[in-house]
Amino acid sequence: MSDSNTPSTYRKSALAPDLREMPDRTVRAWVERMAVRHLGGADYAVDSQSGATYVVDAREGTCTCPDATIRDETCKHQRRVALEITSRRVPPPGKRRVDCAACGTETFVPETSDPPALCGACRLEPGDVVLDRETGDRLVVVVVTGRRADEVPVEAADTTVADYPTNEGYPTDDIVVEVSYLTDAATGRARTYSFPHSRLQRTDGAELVDA
């Protein structure tokens, strides 16, 4: 059977780019030995194969090398920065690399963001509605504290969030989220309660409609 009659998912193909079809500067961006360092904002230092170091502004599309400044070309350093951003080897402009405070996954967050740093799958914002995995109750996020469950006290029970009986099995170093019950929030009588982050399940608007 010919490739033309085979579903595209199963056709033979190369995953690496075909350098023969690329402009020379793009080829050099792929194959030359360079090191890219994020300097903050949209600036990146590129240590080139020749030993020189140039600064690329990824937002403005500029580089301090002669090829960019004299010839006004999109140089190999700019192209290398774009490749490394796309492949997540360096943070995109305005972001910084961190480990998610909830799951430990490496992620990028805004440089100006306050801790705790959370990945997209774990991120909770004040006002988000979540479900208590143990009871199915709907809760409203008040604040993501960034403090560990084993260091936040539950004064009424003379224990910590980590050691509270219904939190058994959740990580003791889980970050604590302050929440209110959705029913209380609606009446203006909301008290806040401390929960381990992993006990809370993200939800969507469809689940907020009472059966």
C-alpha cells in the first residue's frame, strides 16, 4: 500500500526538520553549539559557538550581533532563542521557570507573580468554585496561602491541617487553601476553612447547577 493511501497518523515521516529545505541562518541556529540564558523580561543572552555573547530582545526582534545590527537580518541567535522558547528549554518573555508548589511539575509563571507558583493544572484563584473530594461539597476559594499543611494550625481541634482526621492520606507538605462553603458565601455568612490543596477538585460551571 502506498503512503498516499495510508492515514496521515500512520504514514512514514521524519520528526526532525529537514535542514536541506531551510535557510542557512535557520540551519545554523539548529546545528551550532550555543547556550541561551534568560536575562528577564524579553532579553536573552546567547553564548555563540565563536565564543562571543550577544543579547537578543525576543519581543522587539533585535540582536546585538553584527548580522542583525549591520545587515538588518533575522540572525541565527534570534532564531535559536525562538527555537529554545518553543521547545520550553528557556522561559518565554515575561515568564520564569519554577516547580509547581502543588504537584512539583516544572512550569512557567509570570515574573511578577506572587508565591505560591502553580502550574495550569493546579492553579486556583480567589472566587473559583471547587469540590471537596471527601464530601462532594462545593466550596469557594478565598486565598491560596502557600503554607504547608503541617504548619497551619486548626485551633478548634488543637492540631494542624495535615493531622486533622479527615485529611489523613493527603500530603503533609501540601499547600493550604482557605475556602468558604458555597452555601455560606451566598448568604454573606461565610467562614473560612483550611484545606489541603489536593483535597480540592477543580470544577466548571456545569457542576454548579443543583440537581
